[in-house]
Amino acid sequence: MVVVRTSPRWEEPIRRALQEVNRIVKPGGAIVLVETLGTMREEPYAPEQFAVFFDYLEQRLGYRRTAIRTDYRFARCPKPWS
């Protein structure tokens, strides 16, 4: 996992990590990057501060964004916290 906060040099570690992932993925395999795209939201939301990063992935590297809902569903709802 690569975590790069607000560093002005985020692109190089991300490029190196993705280069390694592409090296080891099997032919025809898929690379899955996970981003929450918002917590406690009904619709996916990409914060403005990540726009450059998402543009880098989608425009420069050709990655495709697919949002998948992963909400938890409980058989019984627990009591609310006090």
C-alpha cells in the first residue's frame, strides 16, 4: 500500500508502485485500487483535493473508475449509541 498525503512529490512513489503492480499482474489480470469515495454518503464523492490524483490515474494512465456500493446490512439493527 502506498499512502502519500499532501506531498508535492506524490507522483513518483505512485508511479513506482503502479509500475511494480503492472509488472507482477498476470496477463489478462486486473488491478483494483480502492478508495472510499466518501464515508456516510449516498453517492460517490471524490474530494477536490484528490482531483489531480484521479486525473493522473484516469487521463495519464488510462485507469477507469467504477464505483461499487459496499454498505453493511445487518439482520438486526443494534441500539443507537448514547
